[in-house]
Amino acid sequence: MILALVVINGILRNDNIEYIYENKLDAYILNRKQATEAKTYKKNNKPFSKHNFKYDHKNNLYICPDNKKLPYQKTYKYKGKIREQYYSNERLDCPDQLKCAGKNRVKIITDYGGASVRRMSLKMEKSEAKFEFSKTQRDR
């Protein structure tokens, strides 16, 4: 019997996560941002990378390093996979706009997955889940 499933990289897709929840499996799967943070990645090298934007689960929006909000805008499918976009046109007058969005007019954050993936990501932000996941890292 599987008590817990810990995945280092790879299967954080909506269909896989739904299977886990439907079958009442206890899984610990990092999303792309969490996997990057778990590595010895220097976030200061790219202060406006997606990994430095904080997701606010309660309000379904991202907060940039300058503490500005990028609200949810739309959901769409690309190559059969769910995508969700977050951006704000209010950022056009931001002094860091060029560093943040580059030649683009606005910074667009795209999340992959849907509600099930968000649910797993939220679970993985809790200290209990981080502890369970960290146990596998010590054994490597």
C-alpha cells in the first residue's frame, strides 16, 4: 500500500493531480516555481522572474516584487492543456516595467494546470508538506 507519493519533477499536470485526489492518494508534488526554489537557485539574479512573483491563493492573483497586483485575466487551452493568465495594464507606468516585462508592454504570468494543480501547490506551501518533501531530499 502506498502511504505517500513524493515526486521531484515531472507530473504536475491537471489530469495526474485529479487522479491522485480521486484515488485518495497522499502526494507531495512541487510545481515549477517550488521546484526552482528548492534548488540552489539565486533568485536575486533575475528579480522579476516569475519565481519572484508571489501567488495569492485567496484572491487568485500574483504580487510582483514591487508589491503590485497582477489579477487573473483568462483561462484557455493550448495543445490540450489548461493555461491561466495573470496581468495588469496598470503596470505600464511602473518604473521597473522595462526590467520586468522587457520589450513587452506588460508582464504576463502564465500558470499551467487548473484548480487541482493550484490545490496541490497550496498544499506544498504548508510546513507539513515541506517537511514530508524534505525527508526525501535527505535520503538522496
